[in-house]
Amino acid sequence: MTPDLARSYRYCEALARREAGNFYPAFRVLPRPQRLSTCALYAFLRIADDLSDEPAPVEVKRRRLAHWRRGLEEVCRGHYSHASHPALHDTITSYSVPCQYLEAVLDGVEMDLEPVAIATFNELRVYCYRVASAVGLACIHIWGFQGEEAKVHAEAAGLAFQLTNILRDLGEDAERGRVYLPREDLERFGYTQEKLQRGERDGAFHDLMRFEVDRARKYYDEAWPLASFLSAPGRAVFLAMARTYHGLLEAMEKRDYDVFTSRIRLSPWRKLLFVVQALPARWGWV
């Protein structure tokens, strides 16, 4: 590894260690080359997400994201303009990660530039595929998988994780003008966007949340089989991450769906427990 490449990987891992609170503990179960490449992928995605969330006019954010997209196109050709780029290019080439997955993520991030209002679950699926399922599909190339069926389960895992994120962040997203819950669901349960923005937890809200949590859980059910298609290290990191996100879903239920008062989190010790529980898979014992 050249000094420039090593420096780029150090940059990406430092960013992941600092920002990936729910992910980085799971990354630690991977062998060093796969861990560094997963961090390189995370760094690219994190920077794109931050560009969409920064306090700047929409057109400024759009230009910066367009610049980041052009940077990805250059990375795929082996040219670099950012500290993360050498590591990302090395990751893409070493593990044959299709650039189309990273382009899809940028498409999803761009959807967040304007106020978000989603009419149907089919529309929400498109968004979730772009910002989450495409990430999972890129990850399994780094972690190692066998069989095309793995991609079906990886897509379901992305949906499960992103639906969990959406439910956890309902309040703060509404403050930003982003309502990801489909309008058809709000209307079905008689819960309005205005109530959501006020953080009202009436009977309609509880019915809505039970419905959405059950939907997310069905995607977890479709995602769990992914483990059997992954390499031993990939199986371990996936199980640690999936148990962490499923734990957030359970935490919402235990708090009676109160996602407005404070952000729902898992303790560092519980996340560490999920990593420890994944170690037998890491060594191929299960």
C-alpha cells in the first residue's frame, strides 16, 4: 500500500469511527482490509449525506452534490480530488463494487434537497432503495457473498434499516420539512402532517406506528437469510448491524412509540453485546 493510499484509508476510518455510531462497532469484526474498505465506502456516503443536510441554500447544496457526483465519476476512472478518493477507488477495484450503487445513493440524497412529501409506499421504496438498499448491495461485494439471491436479501435489509431510521427520526425530519411516511398511510389512519409536526401521539398515531413497525419487521424477516449467503466475516458484521437496528425498533415499542421527546438510542454496552454475539459467526462456528 502506497503512503498516499494508506493516508486516505486512515482519513476514512477516522471519519467512520467519529460518525458511524451504529455501524463502526460492527465494522470492527471485519478483517482489516475489509474493514478499511467498508470505512471508505461509509466516508463517501457520509460526506454526501452531510452535503444535503448542511445549512445552505438548496441551489448551493445542489451544486456541491453535483461536484461530489463528478468526483465519483473521476474516482471510477482512477482520478482523485478528495482525501477519501484513493481509498474509495482501491475499494471499488479490489472488490468489484459497481459504481451504479454509489450513483443511486447520490440520486437518493438529492431527493432530500427539497421538502419531502411521499404519496405512496411504492415511492418510499424507491427512496429507501437509493439511500439504503444500494448501500447494502455495495457492502456485500466488500464482505463477500455467494449467489444472486443474496442481493434480494440485501435489498430487504436496506429497506428494514431505512424504515427504522425514518420512524426513529420522525420528529426531527418533520422539522426539516421531510415527511417520509406515505400520505396514503397517514390518511388510512387519520393522522395528519400537522399533527406529526406538532409531535402529537394520539390513538391514530399509535395505530399508524404499529402498522409501520410491523411493515419494517417484515423486511427484517426477509433480510435475516442474507447471513447464510455471506462470508464468515460478512455474516458477523451483518448480524451485528441488523441486531442493532432491530434493537432500535424494539426500543421504539418499549417507549410506546415516543419518538418526539428524545432521540432513541442504544447504549454502547448493548451495541458491544451485539458485536460479541456475532463473533462465533466471524470465526465460522455458526
